[in-house]
Amino acid sequence: MYDYIIVGAGSAGCVLANRLSENPEVRVLLLEAGSSDWNPLVHMPAGIAQLVGQKGVNWDYSTAPEPALQNRSLWWPRGKVLGGSSSINAMCYIRGHAKDYDEWAAMGCEGWDWQSVLPYFRKSESNTRGSNAWHGDEGPLSVSDPRYLNPLTPVFLEAAEQAGLSATDDFNGASQQGFGLYQTTTREGQRCSSAKAYLKPVRARKNLTVITKAMASRVVFEGDRASAVVYTVAGKGGFCEAASKEVILCGGSINSPQLLMLSGIGPAASLQQLGIDVIQDLPGVGGNLQDHLDTCVLQRSTQSITYDSTNQVLAGIQFLLFKQGPGTSNVAESGGFWRTALAEDERPDIQFHFVPAQLDDHGRNKLPGSGYTLHACFLRPKSRGRLHLVSTNVQHKPRIEAGYLSDAEGFDMKVMIEAVKLSRKILSQPVFDSFREKELFPGEQVQSDAELTEFVREKAESIYHPVGTCKMGAANDPDAVVDSYCRVKGVRGLRVVDASVMPKLIGGNTNAPTIMIAERVADLIRGS
Ligand SMILES: Cc1cc2nc3c(=O)[nH]c(=O)nc-3n(C[C@H](O)[C@H](O)[C@H](O)COP(=O)(O)OP(=O)(O)OC[C@H]3O[C@@H](n4cnc5c(N)ncnc54)[C@H](O)[C@@H]3O)c2cc1C
């Protein structure tokens, strides 16, 4: 018998496993469907280029055909390994805009305004720059400045300046807007996943049990109280472990709603169609799906100085021996946040990631030669999607209807077009003259808004930030799945704590906000 059973050892799950087992009286079980993070590519930041396509550490999801994107199915990698997606992500350390959290509070998420969440960002963080009003230097999660820069990264930052876009040296400080280097979740040149930050240091605790290759298939209820979890290990058994206090789902934005629905919590009619006994009718489970859609302007380079031509053997040896050189780079070393003319308030509405390499189809389509890619995504899309359970078997992937560019006014597409235009403006600055060859995507012939619209439909991809499918909200919010304590509505002893509870997508990458959520809920659970 355990006190708490946590399902999923990802960004959030590792935090909860650590914080709850701080009390030696409390027994915690952490179930993770993936294996341990033995793969060296997890730990070498530049390993992301190879890692992202590896099936062993990836759930390898795809959306259903997206009507607004020429019926393409978009690829959604998610981490299936200790650390979850924090073990395969691009490591950019971003919190979003202060106003994003004030907006959560205004939507009914009491206690999630910026002033309330800032202490948890600070608590989680160990920033190599030291502590100040925004940053902490004593937390488990290491945040560092880059050890190595590709020669084109400073060129990109100068180009932004030439384009009249100001610089910033801290996207997570006083003002988010500007261009600069990303700080990354790395420690001494290596990835600092949530597993490395929170789990590894406490694995020896006697009151913490971690089981890998353990796939949870259902939460068991006694009346309206979650009392146990059913799971298999390496595909075998139908084990059942009891939780005397709580079951906490940390499976991420796709798997947590899937598990809720498999356990009888979700839209009643669709559960009944699959023959699932309804424990609680919650229409919001799987809904409110939001993601950052991203476009890439890809420019061929006249000089072979990008990561396309890095000697990988040499980089690997340099990394192994000294933790220096290109192997320590997260590849997306720099970027920026900017307000377009369409921005609806003071918050930047576009985020850029500059990649000094040719990145087509998530890097899965290897192109010959050298080039550089400027990603741009719209930070607050109005479009919403939904997940659907298609089977009672946990192994069958849910149907993901991301709903990209489905907003009635077409506002999301307008901002995407602005994003491409601004990307081109930056890449056309004089400082790039000696590097610029032909533009591969969208291609010089693509100029009018109608042509850019078609380009977005043909080429836009996810930048991996799905959230919102177990929305947090007020008691009277019909779409809310969890309350401000992340407790599932209408039942007892069950929480969801991961990126799925975000009521609205924040303006930035989602790893640090997910870790913050888990830090804060750990405190709520412990009653402090
Ligand atoms: C390729 C990529 C690049 C990204 N880049 C960045 C970036 O640069 N910066 C940033 O801030 N964010 C980035 N993100 C997003 C960020 O990593 C995620 O938002 C964050 O990790 C989500 O955390 P989570 O706890 O919700 O889910 P996850 O970290 O995905 O954890 C869920 C865990 O639950 C496990 N699990 C699921 N179902 C079950 C089950 N039934 N039984 C047992 N275990 C289960 C999974 O295997 C996984 O380990 C990126 C994501 C990806 C995929």
C-alpha cells in the first residue's frame, strides 16, 4: 500500500515524486511507461537532432488529418522515458509572460496569478547567473548560459538589431520582448531533465519506489474515490496497486486525458459508446486542446559553417572528454519574442527560434548542403482542438484533432503570415549578405498574402507545446476538469498535474511552467 501513486515520470511527475517523498513517513510509487534514461543522446544536448526521431524514447503521436493544413497529419513527439518530454526537448528555458498567469487567475484559477507562481519558478531553479527578483539559485533544475555558439548565432542577433528589433539578456526577467541567447535547462554542458534534476538525487529514498516500463491502464474507484491503479510492466501482468491518499496523473497532455477517459471520467456519451462505465461526466476531458503552430523560413548558406556540416564524431569526443563544443549546444541557441501589429495587448505574440542548420520536417528530412532556419510561432492561438478516445485499450493512441487555424475569424492565419514576413525581414539584413544563398522555404516566388497562406497550410508544423486537455478552472466552468488544486472535479483522491491542466497556452515554451505547476501543487498537497 502506497500513500500516493504518481503516473508518469515526466516534467511534472518527477517533481512530485521528489517533493512528496521528502517526508519519510509518506510512501510514494512512481510509474513510468518508458524505460530509464540510459541513452547517451538524452544527456548530450545536441543529441536532440538524432533523439527526436528515435522510437524507443518517443510516443510518436500524429494528429488526425488537419483540415486547415491540407489534411496533413502533424507529427507530435512526446517523451516516453524517465524525464518524459524534458528528456527529449530542446531545453530552452522560458516561463512565458507574467500576464499569462494573471489571465489564468482571471479565468477562475485562484492562486495562479504571476505573483503567486513566481516563487515556484524561483524555487525550482538553479540559475548559474545567481539569484535576483526573478531567479533562484538553489533549486534542483539547473539553468545555464550556452557553452558553445555556432558562428551564425551572433550573426542572427545582429540581424535582429539591424532590423530594428531590440535585444534582451533575459527573456524571463523584467521584460520578455527582445532578441537574445536562450538559457537552457543544462548542467555543466549536459541536459538537465526533470529526471536528472528531481529524481536522480532521491532515487535511494526508501519511501520512493520507481517502476519503469510500467504502463498504467486504468484508475480504480471505490465509490467516488480513486483507490488504486492498474498497470502492466513490460507488457506483462495486470498489476494493481492501492493508494491510501491519492492517485496523481502526470502523463502529459495526451495521456492524462486518455487515462481519465479509460477510467470512466470524461464526456459521458462518448464513454458509453465505447462501453466504459461512467464514474463522472466531465465534458471538458480531452477538449480545450491548444498548441503552438510554427513556420520555418529556411535559407541555404554559402558557407559550410552550420550544424549541417559539423563533424559529429569529433563533437561527440569533445563532449565526452571535456563537456565542451557543439555537443553541448541545444542547437536553438538564440531567438526572440516580438509584438506584431496584430498583438492584442502588451504581450509579444510571436516567438522565434533560430537554428543554424537546415531543419525540414522536424529535421527528419535531411537536406544536402548547409543552411539556416528561422522558426516563428504564434503564441496565443484562438483555435482549439480535441482528443477522442477510440478504444478501451490503453495501447491504442487517441485521435488528436488539433484544430490548427480553425478559428472562425482566421486571426491565427493572419498572425502566422506576419510571422513569416518578420522572419524574412530579419534574414534579409546586410549582416547575413555573405552567408545568404537561395531561400528554400517559402521560396522567393512566394510573396503575396495568398501565397504565404498556402505556404503555411503546406508546411507549418507543431513546435511541441500541446496543453489544456484537462483544463483547470472555477467550479462553475463547464469545461473545467480540475479545480485550482488540480483535483479532478466530482471525485475524490484524484489529481491531474501536468501541462494538460493549463487553462490557456502561455506565451513561450512549456517545460518550466509545467515544473512550476508541479512544485506548487506539491506544496498544496502538503498543506503548506
Ligand atoms: C521535441 C520537443 C521539444 C520541446 N522543446 C521545449 C523547449 O525547448 N523548452 C520547453 O520549455 N519545452 C519544450 N518542449 C515542451 C515540454 O518539454 C513539455 O511541455 C513538458 O515536458 C510537458 O511535461 P508533462 O509533465 O506535461 O509531460 P511529459 O514530460 O511528456 O511526461 C509525461 C510522462 O508520463 C509518462 N506516461 C504517459 N502515459 C503513461 C501511462 N499510461 N503510464 C505510465 N506512464 C505514462 C510518459 O512516458 C512521460 O514520461 C518540447 C517538447 C518536445 C516533445
